[in-house]
Amino acid sequence: MDNVCHTLVGIAAARAGLNTKTALATATLAIASNLPDIDVLAFATGIPSVALRRGWTHGVLAQALLPLAFAGVMWMVATRGSGLGTRGSERSNNGGRANFRWLLILSYIGVLSHVFLDYLNTYGVRLLMPFSQQWFYGDSVFIVDVWMWLMLGLGAVLARRGRPWVARAALMATALYVCVMLVSAQRARAIVMSRWVETFGNPPAAMMVGPVPINPFRKAIIVDGGDRYVVGRFHWYPRHISFAPSPIPKNDQGPWVLPAIAQEPDFAAILVWARFPYWELEEDGSGVRVTLRDVRFPRGVAGFSATTYIRKEAHAAR
């Protein structure tokens, strides 16, 4: 999920009553809810960020250790600071003092909620890192979900003046929404799979039936048909499945792909992340422009594609 949503989860949880447990409770929840995204430091490297994102800092080892480290940091800030986090609704039940046990609990709540929310979308998360590079996809909630923003934002704002029940209601409504979207995604996938097998006789190599922006009753379909991808739309009301007339060729067996990977290291990095990779080949008189993309993300979205140019004479000399 986006960082606005992660932050709202942390603030809403704090204002639901957790801000009374220890000094710096709200800050701990808000920061911990974003903490796994320290892997944005990948942008400072020369490696495509998608190869590093949602890996080490989102896997089981980080889920166990990041909250411990962060709780220690917040404990030092609270105990060495001068009255930090002790005013107003942030005053804890123990007189505004830091409680390490609660700082640790809140850190775990923040980090684990972050990983779960990231799992929900089509981008995916490598939950077993560093022991496995396998990606897991919830395909249930769009990466920027305005309905979650609305519920959590209203809950956090309206609970500001000592009304924790509002924040609790917002968190419960959000949890219910996520559960409905998970069930909806699972059911929609089963329906599309059934239609595909009925039409073509065999299940596809892979399939995604995932969320789209704003409209929770519509889903995007991507089907791996072997040498091509078939894209389409699923609508709940009225129930309808449609596929685009023109498939997207993978072009992964062409003579230019392996030379392109050897020439451009970014291709290998993006393939670590890609779920539905395909190659675009644009040939001119002197060479071929090779571009690697993923069907999940349209053209023009920065960071999700790479391009190189192979001259024909250089390729012929190999």
C-alpha cells in the first residue's frame, strides 16, 4: 500500500486507545507502520529499485527483528528526551513515562500491519526473505485505495478529541472492507479461471484477477497463455467478463533477448520482480531497441521498465 495508508493505520490505531499505553505511542505506531519501506534507499543505488523493494525489509527475518530494533530506538528517545510524548491525549497511563514492553508491542503492530497491507495488492511482497525470493500476491486491494484513506482518515481525525470509539469503528470498517475484498478477489479469480478452462480446455500458466483504482466492483485480468498474455476486465454488477481482442506477445524466445540481457544488467534485476514480463522489439535499419516491461504496469510508469539498443553488426559478430 501507499505510505499515506500505512501512516493512517498507525495514527488510527493510536487514537483508538493505544496512545495511552506509553509515551511516544503515536509516533511509534506511525513510524513503525512505514518502517519496512526503508528499502526505498534502493533508489540511491544503480540497481532498479523493483529488484530490492519488498524483499529484505519485508521478509520474516525483518518482521522479527525490525520491531525489536525500533522499540529500542524509541525507548532511548523517550528516556533521554525531555517530556517527549507526554502532552494531551498522548499522556500514558503510567504518567507519561516510556514503557518498553508497549513500545515493542506497538512496533510489532506497525511493522506487521505494513507487511500485511503490502501483501494485499498486485505488486506483491517476498514474505520469506532472506530464505526465499518467492513473491506472494493478495490481488485484493489497489495499491492506492481511496476508500481506505476515507475510512481511516475520518476515524483518525474525528477521534482526535478524546473519542477513541470513532477510530475503533474506522479500523473495524477497514478490516471488514479488506475481508470483503479478499473474498471478492478469490471468487472472481475462480469465475475467470472457470471461464478460461471452459473456453480453452486447460488452465493457464498463471493468472491475475486484481483490483483497479476506485471501483471495487471491477477487476483487471491478466492471463498467461504461453507465448502471449491475454488481458481483460471482470465486472461484478452485472457480472461480465471481457477479453481484449489483441493479446500481448511475450517475445521472450526471440534472438535479441539473451544478447539484450547480457548487454543491459537492469534487465536481470527487473526480472527478479516481474510477474508478467514481456519484451518489445523495435527494429530499424541499424539495430533493434529492446524494452522489458510488465503487463501489470502501463507504459509511462517510471521504474518498471528498461531499454537497450543492440546494433545489428555487433550482434552478428557474436
